[in-house]
Amino acid sequence: MYYPYNFLASLIKKANNSREGFLNVRFVYEKTDERVLTIDNLEIAAYDYKIKLSDFDFVIEILEENGLFHIGMTYKTSLFKEETIEKWGQYYKSILEFITHNDNNDNSILKLKDFAGIELDETDKPISDGQPDRDALPVLTDRVGTGLSYEAPRNEIEEVLAKVWEKTLDSNPIGINDDFFQMGGDSIKAIQLISRARAKGYSFDVDHLYKNPTIKQLVKFVEQQHTKHGQEPLAGEVKLTPIQRLYFEQKGKDQYHWGQAKMLYKAEGFKVNIIKEVFNKLLAHHDALRMVYKNDNGNVVQINRGIEQSLYDLNVYENVSDQEVTAKCMELQSHIDLEEGPLVKLGLFKMNAGDKLLIVIHGLVIDEVSWGIVLEDFANAYMQMEKGLNIVFAEKTISFKEWSDKLNEYENSYSVKRQAEYWKSLYDTDIKKLPRERGKLAWN
């Protein structure tokens, strides 16, 4: 039987916790009626920053109630950004949840679990000029679980689910008792998880995941897919989705200035020929990225182009300054011709410190979840080309055309029309603004 405080303190109180002693956090265990683990100060000694000792009120409490241990956290500091401190707190809290597991009938004892897998990574995140990122978080080199012992997958379905969970949560290994949301999952990652599982031939609803957040619980709701969707590029007219129709009704003359953008960086530089080949295959695979929008007597018609036409624009800029990069990015993002296309524009900036690749896609055919899929496909395809391999994407699931048809069918269903008056009444409801104090929301 052990108390974890000394172990935790010795684990974190290192002479050089993070490179160059960037972060040195000291835990102090105070013997009081309540078991309290306190960080009493924080020492910073990093590169050109002066060594500072700053008051850092950060208390992690371990309280016993009805045989269970509850871990709470409070903090107060002006040294770091509030969200950074909160992330640090949650990180240490997760470690405590892992090691203060009660295996005894004696509820007054905190037994130290197997802590061989707990290790604080001493790397920080340097930024481009070699300075450390003051918001850098520690990274667990092994799993911090849900408080339950690790149990490996028992069959093929559980093995597939564990792999897609590891990919989605960026954690390894995942056991069948690990809680998806306690391991860092959220609504966006849940959608990514379902998409990756479907690509492997298994499907389940997001509602099942919320109610059954471990693989052991979820597996009974997982179905193996037998429907094979067409893999060939589609072409022809596609119905506008309800949100696309709303876009055209509201945007008016600003419709050409609605590009969404992501910037990728590669220190060793991008190869133009690989970028071209990857995007040729990427846009052939993702039908929606080939859309254009024609005006037919005042009506907008969505056309899915084939793969014979120009699918994207690629502009290469040599030896440009940061100011020129910003100006070119704004130009690429604000000049997309919806009628003639393409809706995908690329800007490759060749620079001394590495290349930057701007990817601009019009908001009519991309959202944040779709961005994750497109960027993952690009990264995988680029890596395959670099290794001399053929580009292979995950198989297509339902097409955008079929998805649009289903949405329009649902929009006109009795179920939706029955609710229409209710939602319209909410739109007309007078809702008072939240009170403010000195420009900030005032919560009572």
C-alpha cells in the first residue's frame, strides 16, 4: 500500500523538467484533515526569459466520500493564459485519477496503481525563431486510462475499433475499457471516429457512442457494412442542400468571397509534381470539390463536373516575404468564380525556412469536419507518393448527390413540416441580451 504524493512530487519535481528548465512545477503534500496536493509556485527559466518565481495558487484536492475518491482542481495565476493553466491542471488531474485507484476495502488508503506507463514528456514546442512555446503542454508517452485496468481487444471488430480510436484520439494503446470522452474525445472527434470506422466496414450511430463510450459497451451496437457504394467519379446536376440554398439567398454579391483556407508547412519543402498528382487524385475521389454553380433564369443549378476539366488552380510563388504571403493569401481566398470554377485554389510559397502550402476551398462544399478528412487524405497521399507508392484512399461511402437527395427528402417530410411553426415562433421571440460589466458578461 502506498500514498501517491511522494511519487508524484518526485516524478514532476525535476531539475530540468522540459528543456532548459522551461517549466519546473513543485507539488507539496500538506497533512491536514483533507488530503490536499498543492503546487505552491512555478519556476520559469527559459532562454531569454528572466528567472521568475511567481505565486501560483493551484490546488488539487483528493476527497473521500462513501468509499469513493473525488478529485477537484482550483487555480489562480496571472503568469500564463488561463486556458493554458486549465489544460495543465486537467493533465495532472488525469494522472492523479490514474494512480489513486482504490483496490482495497480499506477506504482510507490510496493505493498506487501500476505507474510504469506514466511518464512526463520533457519536450516543449519551439516556435520558428527557436524560442519555446509558453503554452506547450506535456504529452503522455503512454495511456492515462479511465481508472480501469487495460484490457486488450478480444476479436476482429474490437481490434478495428481500437485502431480507429488510436488514430482519432492520437493515443496508443487503447483498451476496450477506455472511455472515448475521458480520453479526449468530443463531438467533432466522434464524427471523425464514425467516418473512419465506416471506411473500415463498420458502422454505428453517434448516439450509441455517447451512451456507450467504451469499446466493450459499444461493440454490441456495431454493424458490419455490406452495402458497396460506387467508387467512380460522379458528374451531372445535383440538388442544392437546404444550407446551400440559404447561402445563395443571404450572401448576394459577397458569394465570391467565401473561401475557407488552411495553411500547411513543410520544413524540407513541398514538391510541385507530387502536389499536382495528389490533388488530381484527391478531387477525382471527392466529388463535391468539383462543383460549379450556374444561373438558370434566376435559379442556381449545382453541377458536379467530371474529371476531364481543370479541377483546381495552383500558383507557385518564389522567395516571397511574409507581407507578400499575406497579400497573396487574401487574393486567392477572395477570388473564386462559382460559375466557372474551380472551387479549389492552391498557393505554394517557396521560402528559405521551408515551404507553405495554402489550400483554399469555397465554403459551399467544405466544412470543418470535411476539412479533417481532406487534409488527412492529402497527407496520406503525399506520403505514399514520396515513398514511390500508388495513391490509395479509403473507399467512398455515400455520395454527396445521394446525401443531398436525402436531405431534401427529409426537409419536405411531414415530421419537419409539423415542427415548422414551433421553430418560426422561436425566431420571433424577444430574447434579452445577457448583462455585461465593463464589456464582459456578468454572471450571477
